[in-house]
Amino acid sequence: MRCRLAELLTAQDLVVELGRDRLRAVDGVSLSIAAGETFGLVGESGCGKTTLARALLGLQGVAAGRITLAGATVTATGRAGRAAVQYVHQDPGAALDPWWRIGATLAEGLTIHGVTDRAEQQARIAEMLAAVGLDPALGARFPHELSGGQQRRIGIARILLLRPRLVILDEPTAGLDLSVQAAVLRLLAALRDRFGLTYLLISHDLGVVRRVCDRIAVMYLGRIVETGAAASLFAAPRHPYTRALLAAAPHLDGRESAAPPLSGDPPSLRAIPGGCRFHPRCPIAIPVCATTAPAVENVTAGHQVACHRWQEESPHA
Amino acid sequence: MRRLLRDPVATLGFGLILLAVFVALFAPWLAPYPDDAFDSHLLQRLRPPSAEFPFGTDNLGRDILSRVILGTRDALTVALAVVGAAMLIGVPVGLVAGWREGWLAELLMRVTDVFLAVPQLILALALGQLMAPGIGTAMLALALTYWPFFARTVFAETRRLRGALFVDALAGIGASPARILLLHVLPNAAPAILVRATIGMGFTILTAALLGFLGVGAAPPSPDWGLMVSEARQHLPEAWWFPTFPGLAIFLLVLGFNLLGDGLRDLADPRLRRSR
Amino acid sequence: MTQPLLAVEGLAVALRTDHGLARILDDVALTIPPGGSLGVVGESGCGKSTLLRAILGILPKGATTPSGRIRFQGRDLLAGADWARGRIGFVPQDPYLSLNPVFRAGDQILEIMRRHAPGSRADHRRKLVELFRAVQLPEPAAALDKYPHQFSGGQRQRLLIAAALACDPALLIADEPTTALDVTTQREILGLLKRLVAERGLGLLFVTHDFGVLATLCDRVAVLYAGQVAELGPTRAVLDTPWHPYTRLLLACHPDRATTLAGIPGTVPAATAQPSGCRFHPRCPLAQPACAAAPPALLALGERAVACPRHEVPFG
């Protein structure tokens, strides 16, 4: 267990509105990521996790709230003031220009960041390709000539060349086979230690998050419903949505969780339910849930939950 | 390239164009009577095709085969110049309008629409009246009316690519819009531009011939195919060979560009669809 | 002995590519009894989609004529599969791409029923509303006249399950039907499939890369590696005591079992360059010189079968 380290990135009461209809994709999110940790952001499609990431990167303007990076407020600086934060796309193949060779794509990032000397570029690229476990000869290939796992490693190498401090990994193992997933996760852990990185890992796959994250935040419909250390969150989830997510993962022994499955799909941002946003799908909702949004409460130090009924013993922990 | 050669129709078009380029490059050496571009020999006027004059002679006694060969160079030069000029205007307009949102994009595309609505022939005829009629005026008119096609093509491609993940990734690592547009969007739009340019070449040759025929294009005595067909009108139906061979040359070259353009479009299409 | 619902014997399919002939499937044998369920599991490139396509008679262009036999209800499918359309229901992988957006969802399913199921259009409509109720679509009668975009991802997958059931099939084939869905939705859809298959006594052929999904749904499992069956047997037995080294390594990667972030060394071979002998030997911790020499036979041991003579040897 890591001790509490300095905060690298924080967000306070962040609100992000999208499009002309000003849909609130992120609505009052606070989180803080400590230097050196792997922070997991979990939620299903449409919960706002990618929008939150783009806001933290400075690619998406925020309507309210404050973002700090290494102690300095960067809410208004846009992308330029946040080179220390970089983003690895979910689909690494599509994130590479199909007309450019891998080597040229890697060199381009360096050029943009002021490293223009050819020899230095080549040296750094060769070193980084070796660091992500690839043959430097791959630099001469085109993106479509690489396998999914290789493309993902290139996506990571491209970002690490820019020497970031915080890397946002968007579904780093989506679409990969189990045997390859393990290799990518192992690589990410090794790179974190070698380059002193901090990760914000976005995923809907609890199996992945459980294995690599120190702390986890669970997001539902634009709000964080539960935050805590990975161990305590998995051992004793307090929010009914976290419980439902955990129960939904199929297990090898074929056991069905006693928790009833959630009914229906998450409602859209155009029709956000009043009160607690989860109440229409919640198995333990009571009348107050429909009228009053729950406050964020401390379960233990470092474990917060936003639920009116978190203190009642869960029927199936 | 190998995939192109697997398509027999496109290969035929490509062959026709290669032949035309070869003829244009070596015209003075290929033509049996290279001086017949301008010299007239009134004694041998309107001779039918024979061993001496395979395509016959025209109203001034000039060898039609030589003039068709010499005209290839002009036809290709005009097409290249017009398409090149149209690209120079249309591609940047399309890139900027496709990338930007808001009033500038809106303005550029409305101007494009206005130019798209101008009838080519009427503009050429009007310019011919205003300025001296000649091949330069015709080319100006053609370029002024063809660039909107490039603008629209590039606009659509840029809009498509702007949403592509790799462009988002570039913005993510801090690439400037100019870098993204020139080094990434433009190469990715190149197949579509190439298809448009190929078809535009055929189209330009046809229209330039038509302008020559109407007397607002190339001026006599230059060996212009359209002009030759026009001059032949007074000698029909007796001198059938006079308009037939220049007409055939126009037909074959335009056909070649169109077949190649269609072939290139088929090649480009699956790729475009896949990357969406 | 009752006749199997589906029997695949010695199935081989190859694909002509620019790099030569790709042997996608090689000597694959599987059976499903009436009402039985078989899960086919394997990583990308193992040939599981090609297996489905061969059974459904929709192999891509460039595929060679499959050799071997596929018998459905005792009749050969390879000789022509038209008669079986409607009797085999298919649930595709991606609910977003599998419906034509410009036609009403109901009309698209009714069109399938018109071609393959007896009865009038009014009968079909009545039956489809029943099916929509069975797959728990909200407002089943109104759903008939909605367009695909008016349904969420989970609802679309319910629609496609209804479509697969529309012609009263005896066998349901599902191709990773939940990979495009969220976990909570996946759980609902799997529960629904399980119930429908049991209620209607359907045979089920379920293709997936996820052992956990298999464990909840199928009574037997076939593990495919590089186009061949590596291991076959009752789901519980295979998951509890995997025999084939590949199955053992793959299960060790599952989050429920993984103690470390161990993967499987090496990569799946390209179908154009299959290794000699046992196709897994370059990645296998138990490999011996003999493994590279001759391909192992599928040893049948009671209810189970495994294509490895060293299946009892523990990892060192």
C-alpha cells in the first residue's frame, strides 16, 4: 500500500456542458490523483468518463469548477498549459495516421514538443520502442501492418516520448484477448515504475481495474457515486450501483450473484432523473431518493459514497 | 498500382492517356509533316485519306494526321493548366472551410456555390467578348468554373477527417491546425482529389474543344482539335475525314481520362469507407 | 442413441489471401444434441467466426469450399443451407450494425418471417408481439413500428434475439452477442438467452472469448486454437481442471484466477504459416521434440477430449 503522496492533479466541482443544448455530461465531479498512483475511473458507456478526461486534458472547456496540476490552477490554460498530461486513445490503430510510417508518427510528437534534431529523435525513438517491448525496425512499417497489441504499444510509446507526468489511459485493454491484456497491463506497470508516471485509467472492465489500480472512482451519469482504495471498494462496495457492476461480471465458477440484475439502460443526459440519478434502476431506492440528491459522505477516511442508504447493511456484500 | 492494372477498363483508360502523353512529348518527331501546323499547301487541299496522308488533308492542304498529333500537346497542356489552377484555388478553400466552423466556412462555401452555379460556356463566351478571345481566356474561364468542384470534394474529405481519431490524437499531443491540415488531412484526402482531377482533365479537354469549336478558344491557325472540327463544318459532308479524326482524338482522350477516373474512384472507395 | 441436432465432422476451411492459402479451420469436429448448449471459446484469429459462417453458409468470398461434413437434423448443410434458414436462428455480434436504419425494425423481422415461416402477415405480427414480450422489450406492440435508432443497445440486442427466434428455430447460434454492451446490460441479455433456450428447448451454439460468459450459459465447451479443437468437454470439468496446456494458460489469465499479470508467451500464429505438429508447441511450456513432429490426435477420455498427449503433466 502506498502512503499518501502529493496531489498531482485535482478537480473540484467540475461541470462540463456539451453542444448547443448544454447537456451536462460531467456535473459536479471532484477528484484528486496523487503522484505515482494508478487511479481507476469506472463506469458504463455514456457516464461521462471520456468527457471528464478531455476536460482534464484541456481539450474540452469547463463550465464551472477548478482543475489544478502540480499545485497550479490550470482551468483556463487550455491544452497548451498541460503538456504534462497526455492521453492514450482507446482505439490505438485509428489514432495513427494511416498514411504515415510509425517512425514518422513518433518523431512528429517530438518535433511538436521542440526536439527537432534528427539524431536525437531517432535515439529517443529507438530507446522508447525497446522500452515498450517492440523491435525498432517496426518504425518503417505502416499502422495497418501492426497487430492490435503492437498498435497499442505504439500508442503508449508515442505519448511517453513526450515525457508526461500523468497519462490518461482510455480503456487500455478493450478489444484485446486475455492473454495479450496481461502483457499490456504488465508493460504499463513496468513503464510507470521506470518513468515515474501517474496513471488515470478509464475502463468499464472491473477485472482490469481491480488488478492494476490503487484507488477507484465509480461514475454514473456525470457524477462520481463512490470513491475509495481498490481493496476496500471491492471488498465492501457501498453504493448499490458499484454492487451491481461487481455482480454483473461473469465468473468462472458459473455462480450467479444474489444481487438482482439492474433493469433498463442508463437514462440519457437529456432526461436526467431528479434526486439520486440512480434511483429509477436502484434495487433499494426509497422515496427520499427520488427527491433529494444524496450528499457525499465518508465511509472511512479515503472511502466516500453518495447514497442515502449506504449505512444499511447490504444483503449481499 | 497493381490493383489498378487488375481492372481492365481502368487499364485501357490509363493506356490511352500514356499514349497521348507519349504523342505529346514527341509530337515534332512523330508527325510526318511537322511544319503543317501552320504552313498551308493549297494545291493539295481536301485530299481523302491515302498512304501519303493517312488521315487526309484539310481545306488548306495540311496533313490532318500531323495536326492531330501536334494538337495533342495543346490539349494536354490546357487540361493540366486548368486543372492545376482549379486545384490551387479549390483545395485551400476546401481545407479551410472544412476545418473551421462558423462564418468563414459558411462564407467560403456560399461563394463556392455561387461559382458552381455559373454556366461554364456562358462565362467563357462573356470573357471572350470582354477580353480578347483566345486560348488564355478560355483557360481562365474553365479554371474559374472548375475550382468549386475541388473545393466541395476537399471540404467533404476534411469534414470527414476532422472527426477521425488520429486527428483528435494529433490535437491531443499539441499539433497545430496548419500541421494537421497540410501534413495529415491533405495526404489522406489525396485519393479523392486525384479522382476529381482525372475526371476534370477529361472534362476540360472536352470543354476546351467545344470553346475552340465555338470560336472563343484557340485561334487559327493553331492545330486545336475543336477548332479543326469547327473549320471542317463548311466542307461537310464531302470531306468526312476532316472532322472525323480530330473528333476521334477528342473522344479517345476524354474517354481515357474518364475510364481512369472511374477506376481510381473504385480503388479509393473501399479505403474511404473503411476508415470511416 | 438420439440423432444430434448439429454434427460437424472433419470440417476444414481455407481462405485464399495475398500471402498464400490461410488454413482457418482444420479437422474440426463438434456435436450438439437437441436442447444442448455448446460454447466455442478462443482468442481472435482462432477461427471461431469462420466456424459460424461455415455452419450458416455465409463464408466470405475467397474461401475454399469447406471439406468435411456439417449435418443439421441429419441433413447435410454443406450441400446447400437454404432449407435450414429459419430453423437456425442467428444472433450477431454488433446490435448497432445488424439492423438497416431506414426500415422499421418490425418490418425487417416480418420480412424474414414471410420468407421462412408459414402463416399470414397478421399471424406473423401477432407472433412477433408475443416474441417482443418474451424478450422483455418495453411496449411490445408499439415496438413493432419503431425504427432501429429508437432502441438502446441492449434493446436492439433483444430485438435481434426476437428476430433469431421468429421462425421457430431448433438451434440458436450466437456470435459474442454481448461484447458491444455494458456489463450490467450483458448480464440481463445473458439471463434472457439462458431462460429462452431452456423454455423453448433450443440447441445453442455460443461463440465467445470470455470463459465467464460460457460458465453461466453452456453445458459443454470447445476450446479452439489456431483453427483446431484443443479441448472439448463439460463446461464445469474443463474450467475446474483444464487439460490442454493452452486452456490452462488461458484460464490463468482470467481475472478470477490471475494471481500475477502473466500472459501467454508468443502470439497466435498466422493462418498462412501454421507451425508443424501441434500448432501450440512454440508457445507451450510442456513442448517436447515430438510435439513439433506430428500433430496430436484428439484423445477421447470419457465425456472429454483433448488434443495433447501430455495433458496430465503439471507445469514445472
